[in-house]
Amino acid sequence: MANRTLNKIQSYFQDLKYMKSSFIDKGMRLENDFKAEKTILYNPRVSKIINQVWLNILVWKFEAVEEKFTLLSAYHSYDRPKSMSFEMFVSSIKNCFSQYFIDLVLDFMKQVNDVKNPNRHNQCLQVFLPLIVDYGRDHSYVALYISPVVPTHMHSGNSILYEDFYFVAIPLKEYEGEPISFNLFIDMKRDVKSTQSLKIKNNEIYVDQILTRKQLKVFKLMIDNKNSREIAKALGASYSSILKFNIRITSVLSDFFDKQFNSVNEAINYYKKCFCNSELKT
């Protein structure tokens, strides 16, 4: 699967999301692993890619009250326990992205349960991230889809409370350092405005615990696209001292992401792709 291009797989996502939605809306239950997987994937429009890349789909039901994940459907060789805690699921995510993922998912769940949100019933969160999909193996680059479980007993009006969520993971390829990213879908279509709204809420600093106070001042100015000379002037520091900060910040971010960066610009750009969805201007 590693030799397949990501773009080729992404072109089929819309069909997969449609099937998942239809599967849930019909009230069908995912009880038998192999049978459930076949049911989700049974669509002539995606049979070609299934044959080409042996696409695996893993389905969990997340029970928010108990913070428990129950594995409902998986590829037959998948060796994850049938039930696990939220912490155990998060531990499978690359460590540098775990807190961001938690914040993102919690914001999404709150948004879905906001009765003032007119689109809350039709939302689906798509996250591209590194996830360990089997014990003893490295991270895979995974497309994770999160959508609310329709309650068995529907309430009238807009007062439905979504306590449980389906997590559908589609391993795409071996993880090779790609940044984390996400999109919000409404009625199975990417909604730019809603996605940007969620990005704004999650556009926070996630390295404030590993940078010193002075390093963080330099870092924040870098995030704002200031160059080294502008930063030196803003902080009343020498240009050479800022260059030393650049070297240290590059080292800290390399350790944080477990990814080697050749320059501070490269490190900051990667950070912004993950958490700010924008690149450093040169």
C-alpha cells in the first residue's frame, strides 16, 4: 500500500463517507467483524480501490459517558482489543499530536451538541493523522472520520443529545512525517467556513511547556511571520542572539515532533501546517 499515492485514495473518500452515513442511518448494527466490513465497503464504485490497495476500515463506537471505545469492525488480522479506554486510543496517536487531537475532538463534540448550531445533525469530522492501527507496528497515516451516533429514541425538534460517536479509521499508507490536518463536513461536503471556525479555536501554542519564556517570545513572533532582524528589533536583542534562539528552537521542535528539521523556517512551517494551517511567508 505504501507505493500507492495519497491523492488516488482520497478521490474515493466521498463514496466511503456516503456509505458510512447510509449504513448508520439505516439502523444496521456492526456486530460481525468480517460481515460488517464487507457491508460498509459493498459499493461498485469503490471495489476497484479495494482490489488495488486492500483497503482496511476499522470502526469503533465511542461511548462518551464511559469514555470507552468498542471495536465493531476490523480487518481480520487486526490485533487490537475489543474494548479500550479513551486514553488507550489516544496513546496510539503520535505523541506530539495527542493533546491537539483531544482538543479538536472535544470541540467538535461540543459543536455537535450545540442546539444553536443549525448544521449539527449532519456534521462529520475528518482528521488525517499518524495512528498505530496494530500493536508492535509503526504509525500509519490514517484518515479518521468521526460522526455522531443517531440515538435509538429520537427526540423532537433540535434537542437531540449525541452522547456516542462512530470513529472510522482508514489506513492510507506508512507514516512518513506528514502533518496532522482536519476538515469539517456538512451533508458529506467539506464546509470551508465551519472548518476555519474550528481551526481558529484550535490555533493554539502546543509547545509552551517545552520552550523557555524567552524562546516562546521569539517563537510567537516567528509564527507571526517576523524574520530574525524584525524579531531582534521587537525584543531589543542583538541579531546574533536571535540566531542562537533559532538554533535552539529548531532543536526543541525536532525533538517535539520526532522529526529532523534543517532550519528554523522549516520547523516553524511544519508547526504551522499542523496547528495553524498556514505556511511561513519568506
